[in-house]
Amino acid sequence: DTGVSQDPRHKITKRGQNVTFRCDPISEHNRLYWYRQTLGQGPEFLTYFQNEAQLEKSRLLSDRFSAERPKGSFSTLEIQRTEQGDSAMYLCASSPRPGALNTEAFFGQGTRLTVV
Amino acid sequence: DAKTTQPPSMDCAEGRAANLPCNHSTISGNEYVYWYRQIHSQGPQYIIHGLKNNETNEMASLIITEDRKSSTLILPHATLRDTAVYYCIVSPLTNAGKSTFGDGTTLTVKP
């Protein structure tokens, strides 16, 4: 399977703990996106990378959140001092470089975070 | 706020065409219309996109009005597996992955 892979699929953590999620994009895609989705709502954009550069961050990405893509391949999203309001599905997507024939984003299956 | 408006829910009989409308009256000249769908507990899946011409692929057809202020996604022969939330978004081709999703339309295909 050469799709977008996310790990873990599910994470239950206690409030105040730190969590880290991983996303492996489609190998030839140089853009990578993180979204958050709460129950009954559409995905909300958090941040995106072009290669290893983080080009944009949403206001939703508080200072407890940090994302990295150190070698322009996989990415990690870390949440420090988790709060119950962080409970959500965290989605990763990747897309080809601008100008490529196909420009749509491919999403992973997501990581469902539950903070108790 | 989302740049598109969609009805919250629709029903369709299995085997019939499902026509999902979307309003995007503030679309810019360089923005494309993209459709994704999300089946329960999975990530969104790309369906189709277009600029101003009608488009068709193996999954669906996309009809965009001449003024580009609205569009319709057509699933020609809906099956039970097409039950999902369908999202219409507008985005420039140069950054199609950075999108503002609304709450979409929940399509329920009934036997």
C-alpha cells in the first residue's frame, strides 16, 4: 500500500501527558498537511509543509502543538500537556508539488486521540 | 468560515442518481472546485475536481454552472457503499491540500 500512513490509529492518554503522532506521506509528494476533526464537523486545517519547511500554521495550532518534518519525508505532530479539548481525529494528507498533473490531496486514516 | 454551502443531509435510493449541490458564490478566478467524501472513521477520499468545465471520472460527474457560483456532484448509480459525508471545497490548484472544509452533506443511500 503506497497511501498515506498514520501511526498510531488510536491513542488514549491522561490529561497533562504529551503525545506524538507520525505521518508517512506518499513518497513522491513534497507537501504534507495536518488537520484536526472533531465529531460531526469537517476537518480543520492545522499546518502544512513543503519538503522540510513549515510554511503555514493555523491559529488553531496553539503553543502546545508542534509539528516537524525533519528530512522532508515523514512528519510528527506533538501535543504537550494534553487537555480534554484536544480529543479529536488528527488527519494527515499529502499532495504533489504545484504544477504536477494531479494536485488533489490524499488523506491518511487518521489518529483518534482520546484525552481522559 | 467555509467558502461553500451544502445541505446538511440527503437521501437517495440505491441504484438511482445522487445529485449533491454546493454553493460557492465567492469563488475566485483561480480556485477550483474539489469534492471529497468521508466514510465513517476513515480519512477523506478525493472524488473529482474542476475549474469551469464539466468533468467526469470513474467515480462521479461534476457539473459547474457557467457563472461558477455553484456546482453539483452526480453519483450516477448510487450504492449502499456511497453512504458518506460529501465535502465540497474551493481551493487554488497551487495548494489544493490546504482547504477549508465545511460540515458537508451526509448522503444516505437506502435500499
